[in-house]
Amino acid sequence: MKYTPPTTDDLQVIRKELGLTQSEMADYIHVAGGQQWRKYTGGKNPRYMSFHMLFFLAAKLTMNSDELNRVYKKMVDLGASIESD
């Protein structure tokens, strides 16, 4: 599989379509604060969004809460510890 990440503009469009602030978007994809989200959407050397981060974002935008909870349960089965906010 060849992966090409979304552009900074693509990511800004997603955030705006969701109606989220920079900080809210960071919370949505579980990165540390709006500053981390901004690294994906601008600056001299923007960070590209890795496949696994984009996969997580796509899953949250596609799956209902029951489906996401099944995935979270599987993560726990695999040894993770997850606490709800």
C-alpha cells in the first residue's frame, strides 16, 4: 500500500466542516492541545499526518459509538488501559 497524507488545506477543511476550534480538533483526535493540531495544518514545515492518525480520524467520522466501543474493547483485550473522559 502506498500512502500519501492529506494536505494541510485538506485537514483545515475537515476541521471547519466539523465546526471545531484548533484545540477541539486536537482533543477529537487525541493529540496534545491545539498547538499539536496546528503542526498538521501550517507553519514552515508542517507535520504530515501519519496513516494511523488519519485512520483513527476516519474511523471516528465513520463508525457509530457501538462500533468504536468494540474497537476500544479490543484495544483493552490487547493490553491497553483506556479511561473515558
